[in-house]
Amino acid sequence: MNYFGQQIYIWIMFAVVPFLALFFIWAWRVKQKLIRQFVQSRLLASLTVGVAPARQKLRLVLLTVAVMFVFIALGRPRWGFTWQEAKQQGIDILVAIDTSRSMLAQDVPPNRLTRAKLAAIDLMRQAKSDRLGLIAFTGTAFLQAPLTLDENAFRQGVDALDVGIIPQGGTSLSDVISTADGAFEKGSDNHKVLVIFTDGEDHDDDTATLAAAEEAAKNGLIIFTIGVGTPEGEMLRAKDDNGNIGFIKDEDGNAVKSHLNETLLQKIATATAGGFYLPLRGANPMEMLYARGLAPLPKTDSSSKLTRVYDEHYHWFLAFAILCLIVETFLPERKRVKQTEPARATEDLTGGRTAATIVTCLLLMPMLAFSSPSTAYKKFESGKFGDAQLEYEHLAAQKTNDYRLQYNAGTAAYKAKELESAQRHLNAVLNSPEIAADLPTQQHTYYNLGNTLFQMGAANQEPDKQKENWEQAVENYQHALKLDPQDKDAKNNLAFVQKKLEELKQQQQQHQKGDKNDKDKKDDKDQKNQDQKDQNKDQKDQNKDSKDDKNKDDKKDQQSKDQKDSKDKKDQQGKKDDQKSAQDKQKEEQKKQDQAQKDKDKEKAKQEKARRDKEKKEKEKQAQEAQDKAGKSGEKPEEQQAQMAGQPARMTMQQAKQFLDAQKDQEKALIFTPENKPEKPRPPGKFKDW
């Protein structure tokens, strides 16, 4: 059981009171030590005549006890309680939120469903004394939370809503009207109100929807329709099983574009007396809805559950603390003895100063405990941005769930030119879950983050990083304008950064064009040098071939001459040696002819090898030129070789992914129906599950 309303002061008491007691003990000992050092022992007795150490210690104990009871009183002690029935005057309001897949459209940031949930919470804040209930609907509808005064129960029901909470797809406005009409208590005198948050994309027949609205109007139901989205519409996107984002497609494989059907929503609202249509745009639409439509309705008494009201008893502890201070003030340190006037004056002065000092400390303790945020703000206002940044960072480290401290730290860091720290703090603000409900602070954060990224890009000397920072700045300005289209500063900054970004891109294009021209000139020069080298090499090879041919001819002439001389010699020898047989001469002649034929074949083989080497060099040269040409055109050598060889090129990763996505688009979604409600028959024609 909680016996204290403010437990934080009890924890402070456990830290302060022991410290205060130790301080008094230390001060007492130091005081006695100093007296013994500076006052002679023979004079000490005469100077301290009538002083009672026990009374001095008692006064310190009374001060400590008084401080302790002050903290207990601040903790609001309570025990005992009484039961009270809370009676309020209000109306019954059922809030119906569309959870179909068309609510994933992002034509209103961050998407339609999130904006509808935030608007429902805003309506809850406006309707403080009214009972609220929640209905979720798509192709069917069910009561998510019954009518109640418990704001936490309604908030939990809204937070649990998500696309896919109802298995049956599509959107049926007639079903939600019928479900709401049956959810109200029969015979109740309270006005029955239905507020529908939807994009109006009804897949039922409009006649059936309007007939359901007219039937509900006869039973006293007032319908207010809230249009979520834009008439221009948005393409619907969703994540698949692998986490990839793709377009939602119909049965024919066409991408679905969802539009806000304002005409149908106006007809539904005007079918009931007192209802009207309101688009979810502009500043505080829920405040306008409650002021114009709900507040004028007559309210009836409704009782809620019994609540405990605890009895607080802080005044007893506060009275005891005051009593201790009074006793400490009037309790003298000396006994009633005769003393001189100077001694009495010294005593009065010492006692007065001690009491004044303690009272001042007690009064300043709350200020010291809660002075850090104000101190940081004063430093920021005085231009000490660095000190303010450090102070806010220290506070943010203590309160990690307070995104406002992170925002203040990021703003101070931006003013102090600590751009990286400013970016880190502002990103932490956007990542905080609590910022989703605070749209003005979210808009300011996007704006400040855009300024920070622009300054980071301006200080960066590398064009690529500068371009990246400025593109991120443009995105943040655009987010800020989506949250507040009337922000002139964000518009001006966005136009300025876009202009600077365009100039930077033009400079990069000119620089790249100049580099490309230099590269082309260099390639042309290299190509000319290579051609000249090849020409010189061919000339050299040609000269070498001519020289080889000449040597071959000389060799042949020499062989012919040698053969002739040998023949003449043989003739002379034949004449001299008549005894040598004609058969030996014939064999010798045949042997020489065979040798000549071998030499001729060898020369022919050498010429054939030279020709093949030349053809190989020409083919390598052609392949190199083709590769250079493919490199300039961006075509991969493997693909070019595959095309030249007549073989199909290998499929890239991107092509494979596109092929698989195309196959997935042909898959059919499996439709489930709620277990507690039969599935409605499909209307004739194409089925729409968004």
C-alpha cells in the first residue's frame, strides 16, 4: 500500500537528514578543538560560565528532527480512506477507426492510420466527462472497447489498433454503423454519438451504407465522419514476408491507388440529424469537432465506479516540526546565572545568527534542488550556449525519457556551433516514442535539424559529403512543412538550400565534364602512341622478314653454286676415276636432293610460324580495342564476350530480384474470417481487400 503521496521527498529525507546529523557532529568537534587551541585552559572556565553542553546538543537534535518532519510532511503521509462515487455529466461517444490496408497510404504523414489514432487520443482529451468506446472495422467490425470513463482503457485500445487486426479485408461502412447502433444501451437517455475515422473507400454498395445510416438515425444515433487522406490519393505500399516494401495490387496485378471519398462521407453524416463531415486537416480539428458538434448536445448524469479517497495527515508532522523549531529557538544554552553585558550580547548574536542560518538553508533547499533547468535556460538567454548545452546534457542523462531536455541540448549545441552534438541530440528527439503526440515540437525539431545539416554541409570541403548533408537538410525541411505548411522560415530555408544544392550539382557536372574531356584527350593520345608503336613494330617485323628472305635466297644460290662446283668436281673425278660405279653416283645424288628438300621444308615451316604469330598479334590488338570500347560504354566484358560467342549473359542480382518480385505479384492472398463473426458474402465483381 502507498502511504505517501509524494515519495520523492521521503527519499530526499533519507539522504539529507543523515548528512545534516554528521555535519552537526563534525562542527561540534571542530568548535571544541578550536576553543582549546585559541583559549588558555585557565581562562576557559571563566569564559564558559553557565554554558551547558547538553543544551547545545539538544538544540542540534531538535533542528535535525524538525528538518526530518518537514520532509515527511512534504511527502504527504496518508492512511485510511473513504469510498466515493464519481458522478459526471456527459454523453456516450463511440469512436470507429478504419484499419483496412488503404489506411497505410502516406498522403498524410506519417500515414492515415497513425493520424487517425492520434486524433482519437486528442478527442479523448477534449471529452473529459464523456464515456468513450472504440470500434475497429475493415470488411467487418467489432467492439474493441466498450463505453467507459477509464481513459487508460481507451488509450490502450487505440494503441493496439493496427492493419491486419481484423483478418477480413476490404471496407464496410454499413457494418460499422450497424455494430455501433447495437453497442449502445437500450432505453438510455444519453445522446448516442458515432465518430468514424476513415478514408471513405467503401467497398459496399452506397445504397446499403446510406440505408444503414438512415436506420441508425431513427434510433437516435448521430454520426460524425472524419475524412483521413487527400482527394488526390496515394499509391498503397506494404511490406512482404521478407520485409521488402512493395505496392499493393489488385486481382489483375495493377497497383492500387486510394482516394479520399468525401462525397460519401458527407452523405453519411447528413443522413443523421446534427451530424456533419470534417476533414482531418488544419490546426486542432478535434477541438473544432467537440466545440461545434459534441459540446452543444445535452448531457445527462452518469455514475462511474467507486473510487478510494485517502485521508492525508501531513499537518500533524508539520505541526510537530514547527514545535521543535520553537523549542530550539527559546531553549537557552546557558543556565540562569549572572553574567556581564558583553557576554549576553555575544550569546544573543551567536544564537540569532545560528537560527537565521538554519532557516535560510531550509528555505533555499527546494530552490537548490530544482534550479538546474532554470539555470540552463538563463545561461542560454544570456548567450552562454556552451554552458547551457552541458547543463541540458546533464539533465537529459538523469531524465532519459524527457525528449524536451534533448531538444534544448540540441538547440544550445547548434547555437554553440557544436553541429555534430546538435545532430545527435535532435535525432534522439525524433527517435523518442513520446514525440509522436507532440507535433509542434516534432516540427521544430525537423526545422532545427535541417539548419544543422546545412551548416555541416557548408563547413565541409568535400563536395560529395556537402551534397549529402544538404540533401538531408532538404528532407528535414520538407518534413517540417508537412507538419506546419504555414511555416515561412522553413519555406525560405528550403528554397535557399535547394538553390545551393542545384548550384553544387552544376559545378560537379562541369568538373566531371572537364575531367571527361581530359580523359578522352589522354585516351586519344595513348591510342595514337599505341598505333605508332604497332606500326613501328610491323615495319620492323616486315624488314626482318625481308632480310630473312634475302638470306634464304643467298643461301639457296650458295647451295646451287656448291652443287655445281661439286658436280664439276665429280665430273672431273669421274673422268679421273673411271673405276667408280654409276650406282654409287646415283645414290650420292639422291642423298643430296633429299637434304635440299629437308632444308626447303624447314624454311617453309618457319614462314608459316611467322604468319601465325602475326595473326595472333592482330587478334589480341582487336580484342584490346573492343575491351576499351566496352569500358567506355559501360558494358561488362563478360557480357560482351557472351554476346560475341552467341551465348546468353548471366542474370544480375537486380534482374533476379525483379524476376522474383514479378512471380510474387502473381500470388493470391489467403483471406481469413473472424472466428466470432461469419464472413460477409462478397459483392459481385472484383474483390477488394484494401
